[in-house]
Amino acid sequence: MDAEKNEVSEQKQEEAVVEKEVKVEEDSTKPENQPAAPAEEEEAQAVSGQAADVAGTKETGEPAAAGDQEVTVVDQSNEEPEPSGVAPPESAESPEQAANSDAKPESPEEQHVPENIPEPLQTQQAESAPEPEPEKPAELVPESEPEEKSLPAPVETEPPIVVEKAPEQVKVERELHATAEAAQDKVVSSEKPAEASAQVESGESAESQKEDKPEPAAQTAAEAVKSEQEPPKEENIVPAAGSLSFAILEQEETKDALRISRTLVVLRGLPGSGKSFLARAIADAYKDQCSVCSADQHGVKPENPKSSADGYKALDEAVVGLCSDASTSSLLVVVDDTNHTPDRLASLGEIAKEHNLIALFLEPQTEWSRDSAQLKGKTSRGLGEAQLEAMKGPLEETSLPLFYGWFLLPSVRERVKCTAMDFLKTLDTLEEFKSHMADFTGKAEKEVDLEQYFDAKTALHCTTKFCDYGKANGAKEYAQNSAVIKSYGSVSELSLTALFITPRTVGARVSLTEEQLQLWPADGEKEAESAVPEAASLPAGSRAHVTLGCAEGVESVQTGVDLLQILALQQPEEAKEMELGSLRYFGEGRWMLDLKEPIRALACFSSFYGRREVKPTKKENEKKKKLKCAIL
């Protein structure tokens, strides 16, 4: 038994010498400075080292592996294991083998790595392995002895020892290689989940965006349907500074008055001139009271009025629906359309009068409002210059109204009418008036009912300038007056200082302020010189009046003439003091009551458009004459 143990010990020593020689040869061939291995390989090396420790404790009973190549096994059994709560398995080796194994060198430099493992992995294992403190120094094979390097003979003389070790070495090598690959796969797989999760998240977000975002074809189809359903609108034009300088937007006194009144704002102008922008500005200024009726919403094509008859009918019905609300005293309706023909303007004016509203006619003050070349690029209707020029003609013809003037607000109209009716009733009861009844009836004994005698034909207003759509003298100059432009749409207070009556008309005299006289034409009184020669000598503004009613067959223009005639007759024939004021008689049925307290009436400076009378031409008259039948 002792002899066998000695033989085994000698074999162990010879193996240690062989391993030392192989290690020295490999170390001599390695470069001095090897590059550091990646972090992933460090982790693989650590796992490989642990696998080697486990493999060193197993028994060596495996069959011999194929191949004649000599493989050196790394023995890491002497490394200090990490503390663990589990006891390590007992070794199956004999006590002699354990004693010989303890005699092996424990320095990391003497440890060998299998040849099939990549060189960076071997280098990293050598560098990263901790240097444990040896329990006992190497006695048999010290590193400093050079004799060990000159002992190749035992390797040649003892081949059976290497063959016996081959099965265990091959097994350990395979296990180490498998463990190293598993460690590398683990490192790689630990990096891939983050990338995979990022890709999954990005994929999910991309899919959600793809689901939320409609397909280009579907989106284009939806836009096409929407464009067919919605009528074309003007572009959001932002006019230059000053183009929104309207009294209804800038003057606080005017805004306050219109907020408690009933007003119809009629916008007019060529497509692209800025009407829609102006409509939005008015709607913003009168948020609670304003309603906008757009011609585009009813399919109106202003470039072709004949084909838009149904559209205009629907538009007018919508406007009437808003204006007919008599339950509210505050109302502001905006009609957004070109309104470039006389019939359209007259029709909207009639709607305003019928429903007790004031009509304002506004046109955008943009620099390009009449420039067809610029309008072509600003309108969204796709109209050409020729079409715009065709619409421009009628628009310019209706630039000037039938007349300008102050229109009494609906809130004061009834009060003025009631005062006028009371005045007429009072005259019916006066003996002085009855004594001159023949001035009205032609017969002294015939009575007259003044309330039935006069008829109010128009809305209560005070005319400043009769333009006749630009045909009257001085009409264009008056319309271009800066004071007229600035004051258009403004609200001011008129002072009604007297009531007068003649066999033809009944009205109220208006005493103008200095500011209001700026809107009074210079020839305001001279126009009546043919009927009242003394009119030219009267002060400016003497003709200012409000027509309260006219006799049958008498036009409203006669009211101003009657007032001038009364003022020209400075000395009355009779006078009588009354509760309301001083009553004077000027002969031929002309009576005037100077009021003790003037009637204060808010009025808006605006314009009026009426239907034009088409006079037949000479050729049409000749045709009518020829069509007459002759009875034989």
C-alpha cells in the first residue's frame, strides 16, 4: 500500500512539473500588455471560474474522449470560495490525492485556461481572478528553481498518466466551454430586453399613431365632402390699420346706444374686400345682441344673381326671422353679402322699416376694395377680373344712397309720434284752429280729423343731403366729406324744438348743434329757393326737420319747404299760450308750436335706399300705342 501511495504521489509531482513547463512556454509567447476584455467577458469569466470549482469536486470516472491532443486542466480548487450558507460537497478523492492536490501551486499565474477559449477571455480571467493568500508555500516546484525547466523526460516516459487524465480533462473542458457560452448568452440577453422593450413601446406608439392618423386617401375624401357641404368663404383678411374705423366700432357712445336699440347692418362690397372680417369685428363688439346672416350659408352666388334667386329668398327669410323678434328691444343683425344691386339694398331697407329697425349700409375700407386685380387673389370664390369688373359696375352705381340723414332710434320713435298725435288732438279742440278749418277742407263748415288726415310714409328721420343715387348736385362731394365718412353710423342726440302743421305736412323742427352742422350741406337751404326765395338768407340748418306725416299725394320733401315758409314769415298773425308751449298762426293753415321743453331724441347718422322707378323709353311707349285695338 505504501508503495502504491508513493507511486501516485510521484505521478502527481510529475504532472505538476509538466504543467509548470507548459505554463512557462505559454507565458513566454503571450504579449506583455494585453487589451482589457469587455465587461460581458468579465462576467463570463467569473461564471467560468465558478463552474471550474464545481467541476473540480466531481469524480473522474468518465470514458476517454476521442482525440489525441493533450489538454491541460485548470485547477481552482484551492481558491477561497465565497461564504455561503450551504456546505460544499465532500470530495471523493483519497486522502493521498487530497494531500497531493494541496501541494499544487496556488498562484493565479500558475493556473491554466483551456486552449479553445479565446485569448481575450483567458487574459481577462487571469487579470480578474483575485489573488488568494496561499495556505502553504509550494515546496516541490518553486518558481525560482531553474531545474524544473530542464525536465522534459518524465513527459515522454509516462504517457499513460496523460491518457488516464484525458477523460476528466475533456469533460471539464466541455463543461467550462458550455458554461462560458451560457454566461455570454446571458450577458447579451440582459442587454437585449431593454432594446426589445423600447422597440415594443415604439411599435405600440407607432401603431397607435397610425390608428389615430387617418389614411391620406380617406382624409382627402373627408375634406372633399366637407368642402362640398360648406359654401366657399372669403379668406381671413386682416385689413390695414384704419380700415375698421367705423363709428359703430370705435365710439363708445354709439356702441352703448346701439346695444339697447334695434339695428340692421347691411354689408356690401366685392368678394374678397373684407366683409366677413368686418362682420366678425362687429359680432365681437356686440356679442350679446349680434347675429350674422351670411349669404354663403344659403348658396348665394353674387356673380350670378339670376341663378341665386332661391338663395336670396332663403337669406331674406333668415333675416326676417331674426328681425321679427319684437319681444326684445335690443337687436343687431348683420347681413354679409355683396349687396351690389339697387333691388337688394331696397329689399333689406324695407325689411328694416317693416320690423322697426334702423338700417346701416357699410362697405369695407380696405385699400383693395375696388381693385379687381388684387381682389382676384384675395377672394376664395375663384372669380376672374372680368367677373369682378362686371360686379363692380352696379356696386359703384349704388355707392351713393337716395339720401343721408339722422334716423331716430326705435326707442324714441313712438314717443315722438305720441307727442305729435297729442298736438293734433289739441288743435282739433281749439276754437282758433276751427275758425281756420277752411284752410284744410276748403269749406268753413266742414270738419277734419287731423289724425286721419296725415299719413306717416317713412321712418322718422332728419334728411341732411338728398343724393338721388349720385345724380343730385353736390352728392359726390358730400359723400366724400371727411366729417360724413367719420360720422356715418354714429349716434347723437337731436333736439326737437317745435312742432308745425300745414294743409300738406306735419313735422318737427330740429335745432342742430355746431358738430351736427358739419354734416349739413352748404346748399341745404338754397335748394328750396325756387319755392321759398327767402330761404337763402336763413341760417344754415334752418331746414332741418323730421317729417311726421303727409297729406294724401304729398311727398316728404314738401315738409322742409313748409318749414322754410313759416320761418320766412317772421311775424305771426295770431299767438296763443298752451301747456306745451306757444302756439302761433302764420296764415294759410300754417301753425307752429314752440315747445317749452325740447324733445330729446337719439338718432343714428345713416342712409336710405329705395326702389327705383323705371321710366319707360320712347320706343316702349310707341309699342304700347301700336298694340292698342281699334273697334271698327
